[in-house]
Amino acid sequence: MQRTRWVSTVGRAPWGVGLPVVKSCIRFHYVVRGSAWLSVDKTDEPRVALSGGDLAVLPLGHAHALRDHPRSALRSFAELVRCATHSTHGVSHIDLGAKGPETTFITGGFVLDDPVATPILATLPPLIRMTPDTEQAVPSFLENIQFITREVETNRPGSEIVLLRMADVMFIQILRAYLARLPEDGGGFLGALRDPSTAAALGAMHRRAEEPWTVASLAKEVGLSRSVFAARFTELVGEPPLGYLTRLRMQKAAVLLREGAPLAKVSRLTGYSSEASFSHAFRQWAGMAPGAWRRHLTSGDPSAASDRGRRALRA
């Protein structure tokens, strides 16, 4: 995670909060006490009832709204945060509504700084609802949510660092819980993680993308023959091992270029023996040279990118 935002909200009916689309951001709402109605744009369910102990995760950044009643008026979340009470430890506190029944909920936002998470997020639905019963899939999940709630509500010194670390833990546990609920034959990237050899190969590529991997060396890494490994990986992930590795390396390179890393360093950290070989591979992926890509990112001008480059930005 690059950064997180935590907000503790107390709503007294009638109340309503509207949140806009936010790209590359996973947001969640945990109802501590009371109840709320959640509506998410572009989903099959027009509204979802939440009660104390329920967690709603929105991994794709869709616009959505929380309110005490489906017809309650909405206020802008950004406006409420600007007017909120802000602590020195990274937590905001919002009070809104009138004098009706009270609902307390914690809102968290995780901004992703690593585009290699894209294949994972792409397999997730717009809304994941987790109730206290879901905790059975991940025994420590409920305890960690309650720990986060205490940190947000008490807002002690050091809470900002603790909450940043807990955001990583929570993200992993959400993925685990969602994976446990998938059917046995569930496909996609998350489904591929159920297969031990495929998961091991993916882990090796993500941890050591700079290594000179071949299909044979990856197969040896996970203890399979070359042919069996290649066929299984392609079937489960949806693309061949080296195709996936190239895309992973290019996405990592895009991050490094955005951060201003020298071309020689980018080439080395993405497994290329020379700047020329890296530049050739990057041009094939993005439709432009690394220098042009960097200029596009700094200028913010969409016309500076080729069609393929714009598609790569969204990949």
C-alpha cells in the first residue's frame, strides 16, 4: 500500500454519505454499531443492508453511498472530511445527521502503489460483503478488524504506522476469505492461486522478477516437468508463463520510470541485460520508448501516449 486513509463516522438518522469513483483504491466500511444501507454503482444489487459487525469491501473503486434509509439525502464524503475533526495520528472523525438512531462505522481507503496487483483486483467483484460468519474462513480476521476499530477510535500515538501495516494484513485476509468462498472450479487469477505449483511460480516471479527465468527454470522451481508446468500455468492463469512474466516486468518498469529511476537501474531490476533489450521490450508492450512514457507521465497529457500505451496504462 502506498498510503491509507481512516475515518470514524457517527451518523444519527437521518444521514447519508456519497463517495465518488476512486481509481486504484480499495475502500471498505465496517459497521461497528447500528445499521446502514449501502448502494454501489454498476452492480446487480441496488442496495445492501449492513448491520453491526458487517464489512463491505469495494476493491474496484466504484462510486457508492451509505445512509440510514434508502431515501435519505446524501452529503459529499470529501466535504465531510474537510469539515471533520482531524487528529495528529492520521484519523479523521465525522459526526453527521440529526437526533435519530445512531450508527458508527469505520471507513478505510488503501491506495495501491504497485500495478502488479492489477490481475488480482481484476478478478474481484465490485462489492464483497463479509459478515461475522465469514470469519470462520480466516480465524484471525474478526480479531484484526476489531483491533483496527480500537486503533481508529482511540487514536493513540503511533496509530498511523500501525494502521498502515494493518491495511496490508487486512487486504491479504480479505483475499483469503474471498478465495475460500469461490467454487472449487473457480477460475481467474485468484482461482489459480489455489493450485500449489502455479501459486509457487507466481510467487517466484513476483518476488524475483529480475531473475533470468525460463519455462524450464520455473518448472524446476515448482517441481514439475516443463510441459506439465507450462500447460497447467496457461490453463489456470490464462496466458503462458513468459507472457505473464513480461507483463509483470513491464508493469514494474512503469512504476520505476514514474519514480524517476535511471534507465540502467530499471533494466537491471526487470531482468534485462542491457538498456537496449529493455527498451525494445518496453516499446513492444507500451507502444512507446521508456523516455516517452516517462514524459507522458510527467506531462499528464493523454495525447502524448499511443493507443497501445493508453491500454497499457489501464492493464
